[in-house]
Amino acid sequence: MKFHFEPNLDYQLQAIESVCDLFRGQETCRTEFTVTMKLPEQQMTLGVAESDLGVGNRLTLLDDQLLDNLKDVQLRNGLKPSDALASGDFTVEMETGTGKTYVYLRTIFELNKRYGFSKFVIVVPSVAIKEGVYKSLQITEDHFKGIYAGVPVDFFLYDSSKLGQVRNFATSSNIQIMVVTVGAINKKDVNNLYKDSEKTGGEKPIDLIKVTRPIVIVDEPQSVDGGLTGAGKTALDAMGPLCTLRYSATHVDKHHMVYRLDALDAYERKLVKQIEVAAATLEYAYNKAFVRLLSVSNKRGVISAKVELDMQIATGVRRQEVTVCDGDDLEQTTQREIYANYRIGNIHTAKGKEFLELRYPGGETYLAIGQAYGDVDPLAVKRQMIRRTIIEHLEKEKVLRPKGIKVLSLFFIDSVERYRQYDADGNPVKGDYARIFEEEYQRVANQPNYQSLFTEVDLAHAAEDVHNGYFSIDKKGGWSDTAENNAGNRENAERAYNLIMKEKEKLLDFKTPLKFIFSHSALKEGWDNPNVFQICALREIGTERERRQTIGRGLRLCVNQDGERVRGFEINRLTVIATESYEEFAEKLQTEIEVETGIRFGVLESHQFAAIAVRAADGSLTSLGVEQSEALWKHLKAAGHIDSKGKVQDSLKLALKDGTLALPEAFEAQRGQIAEVLRKVSGKLEIKNADERKTVPLRKDKDGKAVYLSDDFKALWDRIKHKTTYRVQFDNAKLLEDCIAELKKAPATAKTRLQWRKADISIGKSGVLATEKKGAATVVLDESDIELPDLLTDLQDRTQLTRRSIISILTGSGRLDDFKRNPQQFIEQTAEIINRCKRLALVDGIKYQKIGDEHFYAQELFAKDELTGYLRNMLQDTQRSIYEHVIYDSNTERDFADALEKNEGVVLYAKLPSWFKVPTPLGPYNPDWAILFEQDGAQRLYFVVETKSSLFTDDLRDKESAKIECGKAHFAALGSGDNPAKYLVATSFGDVLKAVE
């Protein structure tokens, strides 16, 4: 297998553009310096001295220009603009599984192409991520060579025993990418990075890195920094970076945010798997005296503890949190006889030695925090969780194996010995979890409904072959629980990752029997195989970030045996098997996302409308801006739709649902976009309950015949089933005219500026303090010695137009003087305008043609492709759909389906399945509905309908609206013959009724 990478995913390109546009106006340049080889004394006396020319990054932009660029990028991405350039740290937040590593690797190539930057250091927190990044560099090498014309690049893993690589890093003119773990660079006193070395020509490696002014990319900075002043952050600063780009889904220190693809965006756009929870909660387990210690406290001399007890309340027995003190009688506390003669003894609060003494008839026991007395057998619970994971796995295998998708499951456990132990001679012995897994696997696999998966398989051996553990491996080959806190432990961790990290493709091959992986903290972050469909937590999930990182191991969209990404929630469903209720799990994940990402569910920030598109009188698009956004926020507050902190009130939710939201006249043109922002803020991330998942059968009529086989549905299907091909016909002259017109309207190109500032310097006991004072001034510089780049070649690379076309655009625009004033800014602005005009021309000039009568989607596919959904997103027991239930993805779809059911004119309809696709230059398009409508009991009308919350083109994403235009052209090409199907875009069923009239 070889992974296929998609080069044109809009959200990834937006993240790349956001970082590159920080340096808008920077010219292609680099700095050069001499690196001297310090040779032995006898050679020096002979006059022999060796030196190399070093190459580094150089930034020519002023801080004010960087700040202006930063604000522009933030405004474009709907982020709060920074008031000042507080540091050179820039933050990119991308939800786990959306291609963060791909984005920052491609950003490296793009920064090199645009500005000539060539020195990059990628700093990661662990060996797992280091191996993952290195693997990504290897498997994307050919992909990036194809995009960037084979530009040479050297990448290597920093190794303190191979410091010659650092000298090459400094002297090579190729793109240089060094990957290093923070543990290898954050201890000055022991690391070779900070010592003189013959391998680098007598230089300290850190000095060679520093002089190149590298762009430092930090992967998972919350695990690298050690806080704002931690050892990790100090090590990053020691490299003297030109800037630091920080990528994660779970940032702690936000710095300057330039792009955010948060959890809500990722789920709404189906860029990650749908999460569902299979919750293993104990019920009616109140037959023993149960006590669990949660915490201890010593406040103002009062010593107490919080414990869980099974309390008698009015509605029965419930497990509750209770505060207890030394001597408390638990029978009185709980009002239950089962606790007779149970008392609280000593409570010890010393840090690291906390415990509670529990006295009971015949003895006493000591509970540490988290420990319980009287609990059910923990292994019995773990057995059921392992069994449920196996069942979920095999159920998915039945559906996905025929589609060429291998299913993997991941178990997180508390310690190695629970999975593998060693006897006195050092031989491995199965631990409890390994033994239980094999027993349950054989038991479940023997069930009749899974026999198709095990034809000609020896289950006795299969049970051993399908699972393995991945932990740190010591030099003797034994598994161990180790932290990566020194070189030896990092080596142990590295030995573990051959198959799961370095041979990711092999693991996804059907020929590799391994399907179930047991591990713990080693896979907390950095391991992201796309085909993990089950995650079972056989240990307590600790901190909230750990919960999100744990789930993150399975969020990435799956791939098939050809290495191609497969999309859609009907296939991409991650099942989390957990020991807490579904509601509790969802609530904790929700809280964590709020804490980690800064998203405050149900809270509207005053800047959140700033990026809304506004079309000017001349047809150009601008943004609403921060001031107008704040004015709109104040209007909503005055109307009582939000409170003084921005908390959304029920009146706003009702107004959105009824379509009665009142807006000032000035904002009426942007109503659709404003409503979309408010809907997102009002919503919540939806986590599904695995027990609510239900198969959706095809509906049958009163005679027992499937509706999809009826004459009515055949008549509808025959009008829409055929496949098409398309060609794009550019009106070249019109494209050039549009480019010239847009370039003429573009803002003037700015000259290079010199910024003057004045400050008072005061020296005191606390140090030197600089206080800025009046006198700041900006001076425009005339640079007569600018070396003009090859304008035509650069624009050709960026736009793929011919040189003749580019010459026509440039001469026709009359803007070539701008090129002389600031070449780099002019090139970027011109390329952006040309590419925007190209995208519009692509859709305007598209022509679809039916391939032939023999190429179509067969009706039988409805029966072959099993449909599943969740009760809370399902309109049940339909009377007009071809399915018994309708699965909807939004309130708009739910209301539309409900209207279809209630309207007597609707004969039947179908929510079109994911396999029904229209080809477009922007990727496949899947329309929403097919409808057969009967008017006045005689005339029959056929419709294909796309439901959207707004019909305003500006409100839809460019790519989305372009696909809709392609959909119109596709169905128009099928429209010959008697009474063809009409294609509509509708916000409600009322739009369909208008078309009927």
C-alpha cells in the first residue's frame, strides 16, 4: 500500500496560506556567513584553514508590517486581532486527525518557494511523534516533489552522536529540515548540542543552528514548552528562531493565533470520524458496603475526606460523593444497614502519602486516592469491555472488509504487567488482559453471525496472532513502563515502534493479521493510524487533555487498501468503550474542549462577525470588520438575545428556529452569514450513544414489496441515475479581461518603510527599563538597488497560465510600476487575483455530458449498502420515504424531511446515499434529496434538491457553492426527454412548492 495525499483540501490550504501571508511583502532573500573548520595546530602552521559558506533565513519585514499582516490573517479567519506583536510565536490550531503534520510540512515548501526560507527545525515532545514526523517526511517526499518541481530537500533526525549533520544543516543551500525531540535539547549541562565538537568543526552545534535563524516548528507545544518559562521554551529560544510556528489541537499558551480549525468545525465538515460511546456503567451493584476515596483535605486544621458511598435516598440507592471525618459512622451517613459497624479511621493528608483508614467488622484497610473497598470484581468489568470491543470490531469488519478497509482496535491499559509478565527465567507470560482477550475472541468468533469472517481460519492460533502490545522495550527485549525522561528511556521507546510507526502501511494491509493493539502512555499522542475504529480505555482517563488526546488516536478518516481516503460518517465511526455513562463522557469531553480550545459553547464573542463577507458597490468583497462586529454584538445584547458576557439566551435560539431574528437595516444583506455564526455558537458538539445506533431498513408497501423497486421510484430513478463526464471550456479572452479588471481595482502596492521609535531608558535596582514616548514616525524608503526577480516565471509557477497570457494581463492592467516599487508584494497580489478569477471561470465554463445509457447507478445498490444511524438524528416510521427512517445531519434537513412526510403531493422521496456522486473539478458532490411530486392528482414532477440554511452565495463556502453550480450543470445534461428531473437549492420545502407553481 502507498498512501495517497490530496493536494487541494480547502481547509489545509487555508492553514498554509494563513502562515505564509504573515510574511506578505517579504522579498526572496537569504543571509550568508562563513563557517570555519578549526583544525589541529600543526595544520594551521602550514597555512591550511578550511571554511564553508553558511546559508540562513533572513527577514526584512518591520514589526509593524508583520503586525499588519497578522491582523489581516486573523480577521480573515474570524479570530480576534492581536493588539501588538508580543513575540515571534504564531499558533495554528487544528483538530486531531485533520492533517496537521501534512500542513506544516507543506508550509515549509511554500515558505521556501515564496520567500526563499530554507532552514527549519521541527521540535516534538516524544519519540513516538518524532518517528511519526520522519515517516511523514518519507511518504510525502514524492508528493511534494510533484507539487514543487522537484526542489531538493534534506531531512534528518537529530542525533547527538552524528553532529556533522548540524554542520551540513548550516552550510547546505537545499531546504534543511531537522527533527528533534525536546528531551534531546532541553538540558544544557548534559546535551552535546551546547558543547564544542570536532564533528562540527570546533563549533557548538547550537551556535551553528542559531546563526541560520531557523523557522522552528513546534508539534504539540503544550507538551514541549514546560510552560512559558520552562526548559523546553528556553531550548526553543536558544536557537534564535526567525519565528516559531506552533501546531496542536490542544494548546495551553495561545500566543498569536493565525488559524483555527476547531473541534466543532471538524465535526460539522465531517473531516474526522463521528464519535460514539459504548458506556459500561454498573447498575444495582449495591450489595456490598462500598467506599472509594476521592480526595483528602486539611483546611484550617479541619481534616476531612471526600468519598463515594452507596446512599439511601427517596428514590432508592444511589452512589454519591460525601464528605467524612475521623470517627464517622457510615451506617448513619448512608442510612443503610449493610454499613453496620463501618467507621472512618485516620485520614492522612501529607502530600504524596494521602490515605484513609477504613475500619470494618474484623479488621481495617487503608485506601489511597482512587482506591475502593467493596467494589465488584474489576476484572469482570474489564472482561465485558474487552468483549464489547471485539464485538464492535467484528461488526465493523463485516461491513468494511468488502470495501477494502482494514479495521483496527486500540486498548489503553494501566501497566505492562496487566498484559505481559516475565517468569523467573525472563520468558514472557500472558497477563490478565492478554488471556481474557484470547478467551473472549474465540468465544465471540464462534458465533454464527461472524462465521463469514473466519472461513478457513484456525481460531486457536488466530486469537494469538490478531493482538500485540506496544510499550517501551529495554535492551534485553523486555517490555517496561518508562517515561521518556532520559536518553536510555527514549531508546527503549524507539524500539517499540517498528510496525505501528515506521511500517504504518504494512499494518493496514489485510495480509498482516494484527488488528488489536494494547498500549498506554506511549501512544498518548503522535500515533494516528487512520483505521482505528474502536478505542477501549481499560484504565481511568485522567486529565481532560488526556481524554481528548486518547480519543484523538482514532479520529483520522480511514483509508482503503489502495491508500485512498474514504469519507462519510456512515463509514467513519469511532466507538469509544468507556466505564462511565454516555452523558457523563459527553459532558466531560465538552468541558475539556471549552478549556483546551477557548471555544465557549453558547457564548458569542464581540469579534465573531468580523470576517463576514460584505460585497461593495463595485462588486469587490471586503470584511465586516471588528467595529461593525462589536456594533452587531451590542444590538443582540440590547435585544436580550445574549447577556453581558455573551451567553446565548433561549430567545435567540427561538428566533433562529422561527426565522424571526430582527437585525439593523445595515446588516440585512449579511443575514444568512450572521445566522450561520449564531447557529454554530448556539450548538454543541454531538457525541453519539452506541446503544442508540440502529440499522435503517428499506420500507415495504402494504403488499410487502420494497418501495425502492416500485414503478414510481423507478420512474424517478431513471431520470437521475445516469453518470456524466465534464469538460471545462475557458473563454480565454474573458478570463484575461476579468484578471485585468480585478488587477486594476487592486490596492496600491506599498513601498518599504522605516519605523522610528523613541524611548526613555531608566536604570534601577530592578534592571533596565525602556518606556516608549512620543516621537514615533514612519519614513518611506526609495530602494533604487532592488534586484527584480523573474516576474513571468514566478507568476507562471503560481498560476499555471502561459507567459503570453500573463504578459497580456500585466500590460493591460497598467500596474507594472507597482512591481518596481515592491516586487514581492506585487507578485503575491497578482497571483491571488488571477487564481481567484480562474476558479470562477472553471465553474462558468463547465460542460457536462451523459456518458451513455449503460453507465448509471443501479437501483440494486440500495439493497447492497447497509444504512445505519442514531435515534436522535432520525425521523422514524416514515410513510413516503423509500427507507423506514430518514437520517438527517442538520435541523434544516430534519424540517425538510418532516415537511415531505406531511405534504399530500409528495408520492415518495429518498435521501440520496453517499455513493450517489456527481463528478466535479473540486471533488465529488453528493446531492441531498430525490423527490417525486404529483400535482392535482395528474401531473408528475421530479426533483433533485440540495438543502441549505441560506441561499445567499456569499454565505456558502466558495468550494461548496461551486459544487452546487456543477450539480446544476450535471442534472441539466440529463434533462433531455419527457418530463426531466429539476435541480433545486432550497432552504425549506416551501422553495420546492414555489417550483411546483
